[in-house]
Amino acid sequence: MGLHEYGERDRHIETFVLTLVILAVLLIVVLTGDLFSAQSQNRIGGSVIIPNVLLAVFRTIAAGLSLFTVVSICLDRDGGPSIPLFYESRKCEEVVLYGVHRLAAFTVWSFIAFGAYFALAAFASWSEVFGASVPSWILAVIPPIFAIACGTALLVTVVVTYYLIPNNQKKGFDVAKYFLWYEIVMHNLNVILLGVDLVLGGIDINLSMVAFPVMFGIVYVYFAYIYAVYGGGIYLYDFLDPRIRLAPFIHIGLFVMIALFYSVALVLDALVDWNIIAGGLGVAVCVYSIVRFREPVRAGFQGP
């Protein structure tokens, strides 16, 4: 039984109720907890490994890369090839997306979170360099956004490398689209740059912050449905269709995956805090195992 199979009746009601319950529970946890307590400006904006000015430059470049990439894909006259699931026909077909429709992908959502993190973190770093103060609310939101960026970036990269590329190639579709420059940036450089920041920066993340990337994923699930029904008429990821037989379990699995990938970032962060060399090696091994820069041969998918 494949992931994308429909049963005798659609499962969208069960799927939406389940995700709504999970979202409500997480909101209660966030609103009743102390997850937005501001960390020190020095911890967020500074580094004990490299000069603060170099950290500020690195974060500024990463933020600029995010903005440039997102704007470029929206203005690209050639559009972006995709293999979505059409809502009405319930079949996957190759299409080309243009303009703001390019922003409907979870990959782009994750990369926007990536850019938001680096923009705010760069602001904190430059403030540290020039001796300026950072508003407490900015210091409070940076760690949650970092948690979202890490959890979703790992999910995006793993799903693209180990599901979308081999699955679409197996169906006979051309997977060259996954190796265009902006795709490489959004599902390879994303984890590389976040990994570097994890090692060089000093932001503290903890287990309770797992609520943020999971809620981010839930919000996207609802957006994907609204976009499919009232917007573009497609699901960019066939497994997100809430009507398929295993949809409730698939959605739970996705939320668990986001939580697990965030936990990987949490473990790596703890490893860096314990020993910078061990942490750096851990980040390097983790990133190397999930990125892919070369298109697989037509005969079949081969791991990185």
C-alpha cells in the first residue's frame, strides 16, 4: 500500500480534527509556559569562537541569500517546474508555477523562516558589535524562530533527498528541477548554514521549544488545503492530501518527524556546548548524510 491511496471515503474530517486538537494542545503549552523568555543579547548576538563582527557578517550574508532566493523565484519568468497532485483529478502531473504561486511550497516557507532567523540574528550581532541594545521582544522571538528553522530545514532536506527525488524518479518524472540553483540553496545550503550558525553562535534552545516547529507544520497543512481548494487547485506534496486513506497517520508522522528533526538539532547543540570539536564533527556528519548536490542516474536513486 502506497502513501498516496484513497479509500472508500475521504479522511479529511478526521485529519483536520486531529491536527486541530494537536494545535490546541501546543498553543496551551506555549501560552502557559515560559517559552518566550528573552536570552541575553551577548548570548544571541555574540560568539565565543569567532569575532562578533564575523558572526554578524555571516548572518547578514545568510539573510541576504534568503531574500535574494525568494525574490528571484517569484520574478523568474521561466517559472518553476513541479509535480503536484491536482485536487480535482487526484492525479500527479507536471506543471510550471509562476510568481507568488512559487511561495506555496513548504520548502519556501521553511526558507523564509530561515531568512527571518538570520535577519534578526544579524541585527542582534551588529547591535552587539556597535554596543547598541536589542529590544527584549526581538531577543525573545529569535530562539523560537531558530527552532522552527532548524526543525523544518532538516525535514525539508531529508524529504527532498530521500522521498521526493527517488519517488518522482520512480514515477518517470524528470527530477532535474531539484538541482536548479535555488532548489540547491533551499534544501542543501539551508542545513549547511544553520549548522554553521549552530556551531558558531550561542543561542540556547531546549526541548520545550519543539512546539514551535510542529505548530509551524500544522499551520502549513491548513494552508496547503486552502491553497488546493480555493487557490492553485493543487497539493505540491501528494502525501498532504487529507482525503487519502492514511492521511491522519501521515500527518501525525510528519509532525513527529518535525519534532524528531528538531531533537536532532537539540542534540547537536548540546554536543557543541559540551565540546566544540565533537559538536562541529557531529554537525558535519549529520549535514553530509542528508544533502545531495548531484542528480541521480536514471537507473535508480543512490544515497549521498
